[in-house]
Amino acid sequence: MSLQYLDFEYSDDTEGVGTWDAMASVSPNQVTAVQSEVAQVLGWAFHAFPEGRGALDEGGEWDYDLQAQVETVAPEAWQFDPSLGLVLTTRLPAGEPRHTVTLSLSGSEAFCQAFRERFGLD
């Protein structure tokens, strides 16, 4: 299965814990697709390692952190007024909101390898 919105990067530590981090920033019409990918990833993890979710430092085999936020940008037009010696600003209408989602999965070597294979990650 290939993911179109979640672009995972891998890192590991000296204790054998690996972490897969992904972020997607999308327009409102793409939110449902990102939610679907997050559900597919987490659904796989809960199904493939049903007894293993929990804090890794407390014996869990894998865990995750999921966060989201909506941002709207309101651009400004800046113009220098030489007679006043000032920069004058005009606020322009707000742009389309962006939905930003971050998903981090941490786990044992076995979990990370299975995750890599399931989602075709390098």
C-alpha cells in the first residue's frame, strides 16, 4: 500500500527504538483522504500488534502521537510611503485554511520492520 499524503521519515536511537514521523498539510477538500490514510496506518498497527501498544519505556512494543491543527493565513500588502517615511500595511482577505496533521509511530525493531514492509517505506 502506498501513501499519498503521509510522507514518513525514519530515525532510531541507541536503545533499538525506531520512530516513523510524518506530516501532511492539506486544503479542506483533502482532509478526508488524510484521515483515511491515518486510519489505515493506525488500523494496521492495532491489528498487527494488538497487545503491544503502550509507552515503550514501560514495556510497550509500539506507540503513537497524532496531532492536527487548522491555520488560516491573512496576507498583508506592504507599501513604503516616501513622504511619511513609513511602511503602510493593508490586510488582505484570509486565504483558504490549511489542515496540518502530524503522526509519529515509535516501536521495537520488529514493529518498525513490519511497518516498513507493509507500507513500502525505505
